[in-house]
Amino acid sequence: MALLIDALRRAGVPAAAERHLPAKRSPKGLGQGQVVESFVLLSALGGECLDDFEHLRRDQGLAALTGYTLPAAPTARQWLDRFHEPGLLADRPVQGAFIPLESAGVAGLREVLVTAVRAFVATVPVASEATLDVDAHLVESSKRTALPTYEGHRAFQPALVSWAETGLVLADQSRDGNVGAPDGPRRARRRGLRGPALRSALARLGALRLGRLPG
């Protein structure tokens, strides 16, 4: 954890969060950079839900490494809720694929991600070509807003663009998961991986916003 915390701070991830995420309503409590760092640590330590923050908050060694106590689960949940803008879901259909526009908070997180990737590229030698792996997967959910999928359960279907040679996630996109069955996924995959359509899809996902990345 000491190495991860040091890498995050040297890469400027907490500082980028302070710059790009919407300002907090109150100056009290943890800053935006500290909360982002807390979520990275939660994931790295095997956390599976917000309630796992409660276990980490009791770790005095971790608090000594970070210089603060990680957020309580209710605080973390309230922080996540601020990324939700109901107005962006006004055109959500009852059936069919739907990709909402990014909220201001999510757009800010994208800039934080770009900061991390650029820090990696500036430090680690990379090849002259990059393979971008574009993949959508179903995440089962019991939330009322999750729609039925072609596999028969309710889910969301985020899409990720990862840099295959490094494993880094370059971009992501949230969307509902009710792709038509049974040929829908195959048809979408064929359509999405052809020439101009692929470039257009990558542009929409934001993978091409990274500027002068090799390849």
C-alpha cells in the first residue's frame, strides 16, 4: 500500500481530482483527491462494497500511511450520489440501448484517468504500437433502474477500452444492458470492429482524447 500511495501521488492523481472534480459543498471532511485515493485503496485491498470501508477505517497502519482516515461507508455513498444527474436520464427508453451523457463529475473523473495514463507513459517505456481492446460486459444488478438483458437477468452494460499491452483502462462508458437477443451482441460486435465504425466508437468512448500516446 505504501508503494501504491506513493505512485498515485507522484502521478498527480489526487491533485488532478482536486482540479477536475466539482467542488465540494462544504470544506469539511476529506478532499476530492483523498476520496478518489480511498476508492483506489479499497479496490486494491479487495473491497467489494462500500461497507468494506468500515474494516479499513479500523486499520491504524493504513491511516498512518495515508495521513487521514478513509471515509465511512455512508460518506462514500453520498460522494458517489453526487455524480448522478437525473436530468441526463430524461430520454431513457423503456427498451433498447441507451447511453446517457456524462455528468460533470464523471467527466472530471475521465480527466483524472487521463492524468494517470499520461504519467504512466512518461515514466514507462512503451512500444510504438498500442492494441486497444474494446469490450462491453454485463454487470448484474438488483437496482430497479437496471433493465432485462439478453441473458435473462437485470444488469448494466459498461464498455471499457483497455490498452492490451499494459492492462491500463483508457476509457469507459456506462450504458443499459438490454441488447437484443440472440444475435444482438454478435451483430453489435461485428458492426463495432470495422474501420470507420471502430474509429467512431473509440472517439465516442474517449480513448482518442489521450493525445500523443504511441500508436
